[in-house]
Amino acid sequence: MNFRVITILLVVLIIWSCEKQEPKNIIDYVNPMIGTDGLGHTFPGATTPFGMVQLSPSEDIEEWDYCSGYHYKSTSLKGFAHTHFSGTGLTGLGDFLFIPTTGDLKLKPGTMENPDKGYRSRFSHENEKASVGYYQVLLDDYNVNVELTTTPRVGVHRYTFKEDGIHRILIDPTHNTRGQTKLTELKVLSNNSIQGMKHAFDASCGNRKVYFYAEFSKPFSKSDMAIDDIIIGKINESAFKNTKAVFEFEGTPNEQVEVYVAISFVSYDGAKANFEAEVRGKGFNEVHKEAIALWEDKIDRIEIEATPEQKTIFYTAMYHNFIAPNIISDVNGDYIVEGKRYHSPKQTQYSNFSTWDTFRATHPLWSIIDQETNKKMVNVLLSRFTDTKTGLALWEALGHDNYCMPGYPGISAMAEAALKHPEGLDVDLIYESIRETAFRDGGSSVNYGSDNGVRYYVNYGFVPAEVGCGVTKTTENNYYDFAIAQLAEKLGKKEDAQYFKKRSLGYRNLYNPTTKYLWPRQSSGRFIEMDTTHWDGLVHNYVSGNIWAYSAYTPHDMLGAINLFGDNDSYSKWLDDMINNPIEMQGEEHVDIAGFIGKYSHGDEPGHQIPYLYNFAGKPWKTQELVRRVMTEMYSHHLDGMVNNEDCGQMSAWYILSGMGFYPVAPADMNYYLGSPSFPKSVIKLENGKTFTVLANNVSEKNKYIQSVTLNGKSIDKIFIKHQDVSNGGELIFEMGPKPNKEWASTKEALPQYQKELLAYKTKPMACYTPFIKDEVFRFGKQLKIELISNNKNDQIYYTLDGNDPTQNSYLYTGPFSVNKSTQIKAVSFQEGFEPSPVFSKSIVKSIFEGLEKGYPKITFDNIPEKYGEKDGSQLIDLIEASTTFSDRKWTGVNNKDLIINLDLGKVCEFSSIKLNTLTSTKKWRFPPKSISVFIKDDLGSYKLIKKESYQKLKAGQKQIIHHSLKFKKVKAQHIKLEVENYGELPKWHEGAGKSPWIFVDELNVE
């Protein structure tokens, strides 16, 4: 055989080999491992679409990377638990950990650094694989092969013990990915069946119970119970905080044991009923086959022609969009919301709604390819009004609103569904519910201010800076109001439609022409001073610290936003600056902002509309460039193929929709805005039996620019298509080329009509601005002159000096006045035809600091503040009062130790009291001091105690600022030492029990 023939055969063999490796089925492109490396926060284990069970390897939360319970960098596994979050930035769950073991019995888990200390096992990624509904790994320390699959409510394990000896299965119900276990129960029911319960608390899911019923495929020969990691002989039942169980089986080589674990968040009976309904009489292989069928039904709803790498990203993205929300009701319809039991026999109940993320693209994606799912989820949200009466949650996990993020994003999902596919939905009741929500102040993440500031928002159109993250809350609420207006208009509620349209434009009051950003504005009408070179300056005003995303979050009123900037060119240049100039910031970057192109962070969901905004500025070719850049730079088929946490499908939904060539910039406007398709062909299989086909002729890496577009054979010169165009079925054809066609869709006629109509609306506050003190001097020595100002010309100001809120019966301000002692000034503005202003309140402090030489007092610390506070102590005496939102960076704090403050006054002074504030926010590990001690240095240079006050222990959930006032007989000294004693070991009711909290101090004064 000559060399040429050999070469040809080798080439044919290589081609045949490559073709052979190409998956035949769409689901074979899914790789659940994508997102387990880097910042994706996905889990690799087995689950079914929207299943109650997510059976996956599980670890303790050592760091943020392990939010899902797993990270690819791990070299050992603690075991396999039945509940996990998918791609979120919050942590929790990790219920009922099972692990097969051999050799010496170990009851403690050990550590990642030293697995030999416990029952955890090392493993190799070479012996690990995952696919839809399936996970497999070899545990090296035990030579046991683990396989996992699930039904919606039952986790199924198959363990193959490869060697003889004692084979064990350990059950550890104390395991949490993060949280505190309060009680565990285990009971042996027979020689192959058990049940158990865990009562836990974590910040994500609140105070909760979860139950399981399990059967083994073969009888165990021995069972043991352990309490506090000590085997207790001859008992088959235990109920303690730390209970574990061990089961032994006959030790033959290659012995297989299958374990079927049904869970319930309601009861033992519910867990048993779930078992009987879903796995009784089935084996591992049958359950796995059923799981595959469930996934095929979801993932096969879109078919694309693309490269193998693109297909892997795309179909894995489809997979991620059907993991959450998750079932929380048992087969009998019982479920728990906010600790109370309810019954829903006709409607499966779901939770784990990350709607702050998913309203942007995941719900719109469902509205195209899976309206039945979208209706189910919206009906569940509606049931929170009709059945549980709890109202629309912000971020609901296992029926508990954990107030992660701000606003009420569920409004968008509910309104969009009612607009796009109303059949099977009570549209009138949906409207009534979301309208009610729009006037609810509600809660907010403690990181972003204690509430949503709706009481201000209704009167001003914007949420003022003092509420916390006012820009974010304004822009988000503006879009939700637009969604409400859209539904009101459809229902013929004209007055409501007008009201909410006008309210949706309040962000215009935040545009700062000097900075060219949407800028934090106080209720006094003044823009705040803000350092945009340091991350700390942004955190209190923008969620995730992203000033760029939220200055561009005006999706329903882009012409209004462009008008603020001047014109199309001005706005386009502003976007250019964001995209082309890298971020230059000092300080610690916010943990949840990543994936930068210039200043645009694709890993931060509020910016996901940004690539499409050039469309509105008459430069759609720039949208095409940026969309394609994001597609290629921010996603890959590698395991770290996501630039930030996946967030229950949102990051993936952006890729799916953008890859086909369009995206819902403002989901409730019923439009999809055109970008740059990446795939030659996409076929959407609609539930009505029709298909919507997208063709991108000549598309390639270079051919990313739209030359022309036709819809069902008709040329379109607009930047959008309508939802009805897609849902009716048809064909959208892009002609692509290597250079921009700057004539296509570049005029205002290319924009939707409603955006033009909104330009005519004007926004004006309906309440008086808050008055303020002119010179902003709040500390004095002997006497201070006070001048009150209002930014409303005709306001009348009324004030009090006794701590009570002013009325029109209080002092009428007619001119400056003086105070000579520490005073709480409160003031309110009134004007006929306007609502009264919010109350201005400020402490005016008499202090010996005002009589000191320049540079005094000098402040030093025995323990340098960590992360919070300036090392020179300046924040302690800057007269800027910190809030309960500690992310405002106004507190001075230390963790796990006392805060010892030394003051040098520069000279001997006489004083009789010391005041300071401390923060209590127990959920965030901020506790009050155990005691505060005051020392002064005597003539011999030694410190002597002159005052000590101790404080009572707290209960769970307290959040407040404590104003401490330590009074004593007059003393004279130059040097003062304050010992603010750390609370100490956290109490048993806290999720961090046994560890130590932070202590936060602010506004120290000597009088």
C-alpha cells in the first residue's frame, strides 16, 4: 500500500471519527458541567425540569464560589444532597446528604484541605460525568462508583462497591450548604426503609423543615444511630440536633445498592406519598429513561444549525432555563409558604423565583417556546395573593421571601404573560394584584436599603438617595410601572394607563447633566456628592455598584433618555465611552459584577439590554457589533463558559434569544429588538403546532452585519418584530454581510410608536422637597446658628426641637435661629396643592471637639478596622450618620474581636458624657456590644475606668441603630480609651452559632 493511499485512509478515518463523535440527539449536546467552574455557580447533578429534587455533590460553603454546593476546583466531595440552587448568587439548601463508604467508620465530614479527617472522599474529574438527568463519579477513597438520577420529587442513587469488605451508606441530615440545623430526626422503619426530618434555618429559605422517606434496593444487615457523632447502640430512632445514621450491607465485590429518597417540605406522609407516586416499582434505569424524556420535551423546542461548540452552549443554555423555579408541593397538593401549610390539589406549586433576573429574558423565552410553563409560574405568583395572602415576593425561596435584591420584578413576569398569552390566566385578577403591589413599600435586601422607598416614589417619581440604592429602585420600578400601564391599556383602564405611564418616567428627574449619568438625588431635590473613582461610592446608590447599567436602564423610554442626553449622536457617544473605555476604579469590586467589555458588565443582569440600545439611537450596526462580541467573548463551551453566576437561566436566555437574532429589551412592550444572529438557521417549535424559522444567510464570524431583513417575504426596515409575528409562525430572514449597512433601520420610523408617544409626557414631583440646613454644620462648641432652606420657592417650613415630628402647629420658620445645646432638629415643608415633604431630621451636637487645635482629636485603634471604616478613625466623627444599610460604608467595624478606640484631644479637657451609635442587624451578623467601657489616662500615665455599661442579649431578627449615651461625673483628661466589647459567640438560634459577629460603631462624641 503506497503512502498516498495510507494518507487518504487516515484522512477518511479522522473524518469518520469526528463525525462519529457528533451527537445524534439534541440533549447529547447538553453539558451540566458548564458553569461549575469560574463564576457560574451551577450544580452538575441530576434533576428534572423544575424538579423538587436537585441531587448533586455537595460541599460546605467555604467561599462564594460554592453557592450551588459544588465547584469544579474541588478535589474531594462531602457527599450527595438532594436540594441545591441553580446558578444563584445566594446560598442555602443542601438537604439530606448521603455517601457510600468502606473501611474505618467516620462520622465527621473532615475538611477540603484534609479529607482523611472525615468521611468525605477524594475524586478525579476524569472519573466524573454528567448529562441530563444523570450524574456519575468514582469515589477514590472508597472505590465506589456513584450514579444519580431523579424523578421530580425523588432522588435515586446507585452505588457500585467494587471491592469486598464492609459496605456502608452514611446519612448526614445536619448538612447545609449554608445555614444552621436546629433539629434532625431519623427512624428505621424496616430492614430496607427509613425516614427522617431536618429543621433548619438559613438566610435564603428562612425557618423551614424538610422530610424524607427512603428505601434501599436490598435489606441492610446492620444499622446504627449516632448522636453528636457517637454511635448509640440498640436504637432505631433519634431526634437531636446532630443525628446521623449508618447502614451496612453484605460486602461482595461489585455489589450494587440503589437508594430511593423522596422528599417533602411538608410532612412525612407527603414524602411517602411522593415515593409511592413516582418510583414505587421502578429501577434506576427506568427512572433515568423517564428523566431523559422530560428533558427532551423541553430542550427540543428550538433546533439550530450551528457549530458543535455553539450547539453545546445553546442546548446547555436551554437546559439551564428549565431547572428553576422548583416544585414545592407534594403529589397530594400540600405545600408551605412563610411557615404555613396550604393545599393546592389542582395546581402544582413552585418556588425559588429569581424574578429580578429572569423577568428580563427567561420569562420572555418561555412566552415564546413554553407558554404552558409560563402560565403555571404566573398562576403560582398569583396564588400568593389569592391563596396564601402573602403578596408578591421579591425573591422567594422554598416559599420564603428573603428580600434578596430590591423592587417587585414579578410584576413584569405577570404583566407580560397576561399580555402575550392570556388564555388560562385570570387577567383581571393579575392586574388587580400587580396594581396593589405597585403601592406597597415592602422590603428590600439589607444591602440595598431597608425598603423600596415607594412612599417617596409615588410623590416624587423617584426614590431618593437616603433610602438606599435610589437610582436602581427608581429605574426598576419605572419599568414595572410601564408593564402595569401596558396591561391597563389592554383592559381599557385609561386613567390607570395614563397614571402608570407618567409614573414610569420618573427616572428623568435623576438625570444629572453635569455627570451625564442617572445620579442619586435626595428628597431635598439636591444631587448628592459621589466619588465615581471608588467602588464604595457606588454601592449605596446602585445595586451591584453598577452606575453604567442603571444609567442605561430606561428600556421602555429610550427616546426620552436620548432626549436627556441631547440627541442620537450624544447618546451613542455615551454608549461608546462605556463600551470602549475600560473600568478604572479603586477599592473592592462588588462580588456580583463581572464580565466587562469596557465598563459594560454582562455578568450583571440589569445591563443585558445595553447591547441593543444603539438601535434606538439610529445606529443599529453598533448593536450588531456588540451583540456578536458578547456572544463570542462572554460564553463558551468550556466549564467556565459563563462570566458570572447563571441566575436560574437568565444568563443563558440572553444567549438563546440573541443567538437567534432578537432580544426583549422591555418585555412588556410586546416587541423583540433585532441584533445579529449567530446561527445560519433556528427553528422554534411553537405549542400551537406552527414553527417560526430564522434564517441568517451568509452569516459567519465576519458577516455579522445586517444588510436587509424580510418577515414572511416582506421587507422590514424596523429595529423590532412583534411577539405576534413569532407566535403566529413564519419566517424571518436576515441577509448578512461583512460591512455595516448604515441605511437599514436607522431613522425614527424604525422605532415603535409608543416610544415616540411617551416623549410628550412631563414629570413633576407631587410633594414638597425636604428642607435642609443651609451650611450643613452640625457640631458646635458654644452656640450654632441654624438656617433652614427648601428647594421649593413657595414652601412654608415648620420645625421642632424636641424630637417630635413637625406639623403646621409647630414652629413656623421665619429666619435663622441659634441653639446652645445638643438638639434634634426636625423640619417639614408644606405648600398648598402638594403633599407635605418627608421629615428632615438631624442631630445638632455640642462637642468639645470644636474647641480643639487643628488635627485633633487624633484617633488610633488597638485593632485596625477591617473593610469598614477609615484607619485614621475619621468616619467616627464626620457627622455623617450611618444607616441600617451597612453597605453605605459609613460604619467603622471589626470582626471577631473588640473595637478599642484611643482619642488624643491634644490638651486637657473637661467632659461628662460620651455618645456613640452601634448597629444591630442579626441576619447580617452585626451584633451590639456586650459592653462599653470608658477609660481616661491619669497623671501617672495609666488608664483608669470611669464608666462601664453592659447590654442585654438580643433575639433573632433585630435590626436597629442603638444610640449609646454614657454619662458620668465631670472629669478632666487629654487621653480617652473606649473599649467596645464584641458580643462574643453567636447564640444557638443564629445560623453562625459558635462563631463571632461584627461590631459596628459610628458617630462618636465627647460632651
